[in-house]
Amino acid sequence: MLYVSTRGGGKPQRFSGILLEGLAADGGLYVPERFPAAELGRWRALSYPQLALTILREFMDDVPALDELVARTYTGRIFGSDDITPLKTLEPGLHLLALSNGPSAAFKDIALQLLGNLFDGKRLKILGATSGDTGTAAEYALRGKNGIHVFMLSPWKRMTAFQRAQMYSLQDANIHNLAVKGTFDDCQDLVKKVNADAPFKEREHIGAVNSINWARVAAQVVYYFKGYFAATRSDNEQVSFTVPTGNFGNIYAGYVARRMGLPIRRLILAANENDVLHEFFASGRYRVRKKAKATSSPSMDISKASNFERYVYELVGRDGARVRDLWRRLEADGELDLASSPYFPRVAESGFVSGRSTHADRLATIRQVYRKYGAMIDPHTADGVHVALGYREPGVALVCLETALPVKFAQTIREALGREPERPAEFAGLEERPQRYEVIEPDVELVKRHIAAA
């Protein structure tokens, strides 16, 4: 398997050559030269670790001892059950795919536990940005690993108290939390600017853990197959997936699964009040906002979706020069308008539909799901369920991707249900633990000094 840049520069590379990379040298993102073909009949009976190994071998065919890495990653000890991502049926044809049973109580663990094991034994400085969950999952996967330092940029006062405590209470010497006075988009921009300094990146051995890292996308493809097999009895049935979406990595993995041959009827993108992506899928116009709104589903408070470029690359027929031109225009004008282009009709062909959810919608959906099914869901999952119900079709199973445990968003749960969310024992007293972090201005040179000093 070879990988190419969405902007057409450089030579194709093997997976090991891009493992540590976020951006390609030309500023694009790496994608596989081709999508492998699924073998549904053979894969249906596989356990989660077996399925993960089968799919990941297609994308990571030059990783030695991949079988051992996968076996070490996907265990009941780490994820609470041997199913790894169990399917919860709310009623016939309506399901939740439980993705949040890992160490940080968010779906990001599925990919980042694998990425942590892929990085093990290397001398690296990992730089990432988080809107709440990526940072925690990355730090839990990499804490205490010899030779690895993690620098995580988070938006100061933009996460819940639980999310902050999860990250900032880690006392491992290799974990460095930098709270940026700004939004997640500011954090993400700093990561891109550091990565754009090729000499600094090479000298400091910088690696990426954000969803622009292809290994994360590949790991997330697996649970679409697992969810499909759990929700169906035969390989000719169709399923729709709904995905709460901010940076477009999770739902893009579903698009990859569909391109591999998984019978996905619809990929239902659920946005919150930061509805840049919903606007695109509804109108063909992609307009970056100057500032993301603070909402009660904060992990989706993103106005520039990094992985969206990978999808546009497919939309324009894998024309790297065209993508390069579009992104120059995006950077100059703050928007892309494909509504009247020959590319926009391909959106419907690719299975995407979208919708928007508000704070009031989240509260109502949390109440509805709890009262009707006895299931407590977090506000991001509520965004997904709210939008999904508008697209429900007879005879097509609807699988809603869970994003986090409700305990991470207690204030919204209290407002919706008038009670505290259930708290796993390992998180008892979390907010009272001592915290280590430094508040900084959104200054790329300041970030570089922190990295160089470690």
C-alpha cells in the first residue's frame, strides 16, 4: 500500500514513512493510493482483534509484528469487554455503537491506544491539539513511555471541568499540557505552523496524533465494519450511520469503509451550532468562521475541519493540483463554493447527508433517550441521535456512534435529567486532584521553545 498527498506533491510512500506525519511536505494530507476491497462474508465472523488485524494489514502492510500490536491493543482489560465496541439496541432498527469504554471514556481511545503502541520504542516529541477528547486519549496512551514527550495544546476555559482534570491531573514527566488563550482552531493552527517548519520538525523528531494522522483513520474504519456486522444478519442489508462531527475524521473513516464496499446507505453528519460542514453538505458552500461558538457539545466546537480536505480530494477526482488551488482560495477568501461545480452532485452519490442540533435539541434528546430506553447519552451523541431520527428509513438499520461517556459532561446531564451521570470508579475525585499545565498565548515561537526545552 502506497500513500500520496492530497495536493499532489512528493513521491508515494509506504505506511511506515508516513506514520509520524501530520501534514505532507506540500501541506496536504496523506491518503492511500487505492481503497482495498472488503470481504464481508469472510470478515463477518471475526472477533474485533481479528477484524482489526485483517483491515489494518491492508493499510499498514510494512509494520513488523502488527499482529502482536493489535492483540496488545484491543483487549477486554483495556476496553471493558472483549467486544471492544458493543452494539446497544434501543429498539429494533435503532442502535448505539458503544465506542467510549476505553481509558479516557471517549471514542478517541479506539485509535489512540493503537497509535501509542505503534509509537512505542521510538524517540519522539508528539504535538497535538484537542477540543477535549483527543488530548486525553493521546496522553493516556503515551504517558510514561520512555523517549516520548507529549505536548498537547488545548483551548483555555473551553473544555468541561472533567475534561480539563483528565488531562491536567496527569503527573507523568513526559506529559506537557499547554492551555492556549483561544479556540481549538487556534490550537490546530499552531500545530500546522510548527509542522510547516520542516527543519525544526526534523530536528525535534515531531510526530502527530491528531486525526490528520492516517493511522487514526485506519483504526476507526474497523468499528464501522464491526457495527455493521452486529446490526445485520446478511451481507446484502444496508445500514446508515450517524456521526457527531467536528474535525471530520470519524465520519471520513465511515466514508473509507463505504469505498471499501461496506453497504452503508447514508453517512449522516450531525453538527452542533458550529455548522460549517452542515452548510457545505446542504448547499455546496464551505465557509470557515472566524471563531467557533462555545456550546454544550464542546468537542465539536470547530470551524475548520482538517480531514475535510481528504474528502474534497475524492470529490474532485483525486486531482491534487485542483485541491491545491482550492485550498489556496480557502486560505485567501475563507470559503469554497462548489455548489455550481460539476463536483457537488457527487456528494449525494457518496452517501452524505447532514443536519444541525442546538442546545435545546441536545437536552430534549438526552431526556427522550433516557425516559424511553433507560440509556444515558452525552451531548455529542445526542446531537447525532437528534439529526439521525430525521433520516430514519423503514428496513434500514440506523447505528448512532457514541462519542463519550456522559460523566465527561455532567453539567449538561444535570440540566437535562436533574441528576448526576454515573461515574466510573477510576474517575472518583478526579477534579480535586492536583493539576499541571501552563497557560500560554497563541504564539508559535513560544510553542517551539517549550518543545525544544524538553
